[in-house]
Amino acid sequence: MLCGHEPLGGGCEALPCGFGMDKTPEREISGTNNPVVSVDKILAADLEKLSLQEREKVYEDVHGVSDVIKETPELIARCLQQMDREIDLIKKKDAYEQAKLQSTHLVTNREFLLAFLRYSSFNPKKAAFHLVRYYKIKLEMFGTEFLAKSRITLEDIGEAATRVLELGSMQVLPNRDSRGRVVVVSSASFMEPAMDAYDDPIPSMVKAVYYLMSTLYEDEESQKNGVVVVANGSGLSERHAKCHRTLATRLLAIGESFPIRLTCLHYYYTSPSSFSSMLLSVLASAANSIIRVRVRTHHGSHTECLYSLMPFGIPVQEFPFTADGGVQLSNHVKWMEQRRKKEAYLSNYPPIEGAVVLPSNYDVLWGRGKQVFRHPGNRLLYELVETYYDQYNRLSKEGKTSLADQLVAVVHGFSGRFMKLDKESGMWVEASSIEAREKVTHRFRHSRAVDLKGGSTRFSELNVTRSSKGPSGGGKRPRVMLNGS
């Protein structure tokens, strides 16, 4: 059968899209022998609450085409002042006050507060509410010892939670989607070994997911573009249904505190039984209506579901879950190692300015292997080299240097950077302008070497043309105009 995807309804309230909860009584989804029919009743009722404008906003979020708010110094300053006043108006904020007593500098840090403003679309009142909730949840999870700590580390969550995280049931993909959003993929069935291993596995599981979610808003681009979650509902065991249900409830509760926008939740399943059980569990846990309108379901074979995700810009070639029910851990192991390096570095040194864990789609990366080769920013550079290859070979040494500098400027014009992996910190840091130019000229020399060996496959590996879409496949690139072209 052809794989389908359907929108799930929900009232689009005047709130930022998040992971949170509202009051959807469990009785609303009972009363029938068919759980999917019961769920559909809720969705149909929610859809009726959407105005045309609200539907358009949800569509833009789901497809990653929402306009990003232009952040002017005046807007930021005004909203930060208003946010401070809104915090003062909140009466019950014990955890926030405790954190402020421990570290006023951290709690009032401009960049930290800005993450909450971006999450709330620069609504100071909602940003203040989520900031207070952030500290409330953090206090409940970790106690006063870690309340004012800027980053929760693997050491903080403990060995049991770290082992759960290492199972790979939730993974951050090594590349963003075509719209620049972080993509998290999950398969709850891979948490089931932990459910069998511990008498009370929920605390460790919640801490593992809390940690992963806390890493998603560490850079500006992720705060602006949000996150996409793709959940694989296949292979769930009925004997673990209660544990899955409890875990979903807890995760929905803590998710609302993080300053990261959930733009879309894709749920795919290969059999109705696993889908019904898990989706019913989520909705029975009072999933926020803001989430429901941003859910898309996909059903069919594993391959069919992956194909149905592609129009949403999801890099399915990076998915770690296989058709036979297995999980690939190679990229996740690298991610875990990267986290450990970063945490060790930051425990001894100040943050590196501009360093990121997950580069943007327009960044050009140093390195080898498929991940670097497939990175959208690198492919943009390869296309540019293809376009100006003949011209480059006709130029003098000075002319080649000038052309390489212009191509560096083109990448910068897309807000891209030339990034090198710092082995000590595990983060990507920006290369110098001289190094960036050398990266461009090296690609030209590589192309020439291939030409001398035969040349027919110089650019066939890219599978692109000069009229191709942008580096992420999300739309046509503006025409590049260089001096003398």
C-alpha cells in the first residue's frame, strides 16, 4: 500500500509551540473498543477550532517555512526589560528565586534569557512563564545542587541514565533537516531493555531524555528554527505498555520547560496495534493541543514511511533505525563522545566563541567521510567549484586567489562559515579567512586532479546541475554573481 500521512488536529492557541500539556480528560478517549476512532473524535473537534490564519501558521511550522523574527537590538532590549517585569509579577516562583540567590549572573544571563524569548516568539509574558517553569522542573529533577548550574552534564544525570542514553533509543541526527532544524529520532522499543533491567526505570529514562533535550537549544540557529521529532512506534511490547504510558506523561510534563520549539512531531508505525497503543498513550497523557496540530502520522512499511517523510525535508538517509527492527549506533556513539569532550573542555576552559556542536546547512566542513561529503554546505561549495571550474583554470595565480576569495564571500553571504572540528573540545570552530580560501583552492585542485585521471566523474558524484536547488534542497539558490562573470 502507499504510505499515508495525516494531520492531527488541535486548537491553535496563542502560545508558542512546545512539548507541554493541557487538560484533555482521559475519559474523552475512552468509551469505544477502537482507540483510533476515539482519538479521531478528539482530532476532529480540535480541527474545528482552527482559523484559516492558525492553519497557515501550523502548516508553515510543520514544513519549516515560518518567517524568522528579525532580531534588532531595540527589540531584544525592550523584550528583555518587559520579561524582567513579567517575572516580578509571577507570585509563585520559588525555584527561580533559589537559582537567583545561587547565581544571579547565570539566571539573568542575556543569551540564556534570549533563548526563552525566541521560544515564545518574543512574547515577554510567555517567556517569563517558561523560564520560571524551567527552574521548577529542574529543581524537581536534580534538587538544589544543580539548580543554578548552566549545563546539566552526563556526570550529573548519573551512570544509570547515561546507560539508557547509550542504548540509542533517542538520537540527534548528524545533519539538520533541509530547513535548518535539529532532528531527533526516537524508538521507544529500544528503551525496553532498560525497563527490564531496573526495578524503577522511569527516573533514569526521564533524566536521559531531559539531558538530550537540554542539548538542543545550545546554539542560536536551533533556537530560531526549532526541532523536529520523528518517533518510530513500531515494535512496542504490550507488557511494557504501562511503563511507556508513564514515561510519555512525564516527558510531556518536563518538555514544556525547555526553550526549544517543537515545530513538528512525525509518528510512523508499521502495524496498527503498536500505533494505537502508543498514540493513545500520548493523548491520554493530555498532550498539548499545540502539539496535536503539529503531529503528522505515517503508516506502511519501513521504506514507505521514510519516503513519506522526505517531502518534509527530513534527512532519512541518516536514520539509525532499520527495516528489520535494528538500530545503528555509529553516529550516536560519535555524538556521545562529542558531548563528553565538550563537557570536559568546558569544565576547564571558557566557551569558544562561535563554536557549535551541529553546524548549519550553509557551513563548509573540514574532514573526510560520507557525513562531511553529504553535508549541504560542502555540496554548495562543490557546486560553486563546478560552475567556475573552467574559469578558474584560465586565470593567473593572482586571479585564482581572487576567485577563491569571492567564493568564500559567497558562502559567507549565505550566513555560512568554514568550520573545523576542534578535537579537544569536540566542537566545530570557524577557520580563518586564509584557511577558508585554501579550502576552496584545494577543491579546485582536487577537481583538476580527477580531470587529469579521466575527468568523466569529476562532478557526477554530486548528482547536481547548475540550476539545482539550494544546499539543503529547500529552494532555488539566488544566482551567484562574481566579479568578471
